[in-house]
Amino acid sequence: MKTRIYKISEEVSESEYDYIKEAAEVIKKGGLVAFPTETVYGLGGNALNPESSKKIYGAKGRPSDNPLIVHISEFNEIYMLAREVPETARILADRFWPGPLTMILKKKSVVPYETTGGLDTVAIRLPDNPIAISLIRESKVPIAAPSANKSGKPSPTSAEHVAKDLAGKIDIILDGGKVDIGIESTIVDLTDGAPVILRPGYVNQKMLDDILGDVLRDPAIDNKAGDDIRPKAPGMMYRHYAPEGELTVIEGNMSDVTDKINELVRTYDEDTVGVITTIENRGRYNYGTVMYIGSRKDEITIAHNLYAVLRKMDECKIKHIFIEGFSNEGLGDAIMNRIIKAAGHRILKV
């Protein structure tokens, strides 16, 4: 299969809209299209067609019990997919949709089990990206779309990342440039009484607490990969976001952290070891491949650059990677969740 790649601006000109129409026809016919959202690039197929969902799993090499997120273009489409829509869903949608929040609801029979990973619930999101919205509307079906990467690898934040992983396996890539946020959506389960966070993201615990009161956090978020847990949402099980090299997180007082990393890197050949740091600390390392991920004063830069830096380490063929730990507050909760999963829970506290 030859994958067609089309560049599209966020304004989506008239000529560019022809690409979206072509991509929508692919979706309608059961094919696969990668497209940008505000979080990461998604790999889209018709959410109501079980064969499309099977193709998504196949292209990614993704376990078929790992649910797919269904993307819609307006709130009312939620009623097509969910048999119960609590008032909590409306409250959250009014505040966070379109945006990086996914809600888990009880599914209607129209949503095939191939899309939900065999569960009686469905994950639904309204993305904040004009290309994504146009594609969903033009397709006239909800679009199931996990991240457009090989399963387990860092999620794609540019069309180039998608092409590297999936070229030749999917029909079209809509290139909308780099994404805004850079990490996947927050997922909240609304199916059983009190709302429960299943995956942290840009919409953090405090934001949700401020609107809904005390929101629970599923203990599976922090469980190690390989634990016997049936995933209720993407990212709760299996190795995720991981580079090819062995990633280790170093946590503690920052002075101790930098000292320890400087000690550890010198146990490896210089061309095989790397350090992921911040703008504030980049001058403290002078051995191996050193990349900075953003500023501690602006965590959105860290989220935005995380996956791209992990992929750059792969391009440099770095076998041993050390990364500084970050705060678990606010967006830091989501950042550390992704880093720890990428490291396979390899954490050294100093």
C-alpha cells in the first residue's frame, strides 16, 4: 500500500478541503486515515465498522483488548454512541469540549465490541482541531482513533512521526503540522457513580475537582506494566510511549539528581548514552547525547516536546537514557505518568 500524505493548514483552504473529502471517503469505505488533534496524531477508522477497528489494531500491532477512543464533531453525537449520558457528562463537555478530555460511558449496541476492546463501555472525545472536526463531519460517522504510532512506541506529535511508523500500512496521512499539547487526553470514567480518572492528561485532577467536587483516581494508573489488570481505557496496561533505548527516571533533590546522572552516564560509552534534561539544567551535563525537553517554569513545553525527544534519542541510536523526574502536581502528573510508563517503571530515587 502506498500512503498518501497531504499537507493541510489549520485554516483548511478550499483546495485543502479536497484532501479531507478524499480522506473521508477512505473512512467511509473502511480504510485508515491519520490526522492531527490538539493532543497527538490519531489513526482513524469508522468507529461503527468492526472491520475498520480490526485494521487499526493490525496497523499498530496493538492488543485487541485495548479500547479505542471514539471521536465526534459535536456534543449531540454522544447520544448515538452512549445509552446513558449523565448530567456530569454535560457539565464536563460545557467546560472542556472541544478539548483534551475523554469520557467513558455505557455503550449502545451500534458501537461494536471490536472498537471498545470487548467492553460494554465506550470512550468518547470531541477534539479541538479544525482538521479533525472537518474529517469527522465529512465522514458522517464517528471516528475511532488511537495514537497513530506503532503500539508501545512514543506517540506521534508530527506527521513525520506517523510516516516513520505507519507508512505503507495506512491509506492517508493528513499533515497538519506539529500538535499543540503533545500528550494524550485525560480519561474520566462516568459509568459507575463518582467520576474516576483513568488516565491523567492536560485536564488535571484540580480542574476536575473544581467542577465536580472530589474526583477519584483509579489505582491502575500507577500499577506496573504487566500487572493482571483488564484495561478500561487506553494506556492502563502494556508498555507505552517507550523509546528503543533503556530509559531510567532519576528522582530526588535536583542537585543530587544531576550528580547521580553525571555519575551513571560515565559507566557507558559516550556515544551510547543520553540525558534528557530541562533548559534550566542543560549546562550541568557534558557527557553523552544531551537533549533538553523544555522549561520547568512552563510544563506545557515539557509535555509538547516529550515524545519528540524520545524519538530523537532513537534516531541517535542511544541505548541508555536518563531523564530527570518532574513534579507530580498539575500537568506534571500526566508528564510523569507517561515518563514512568516509557521507562517501564525503572525509577531511581536519590
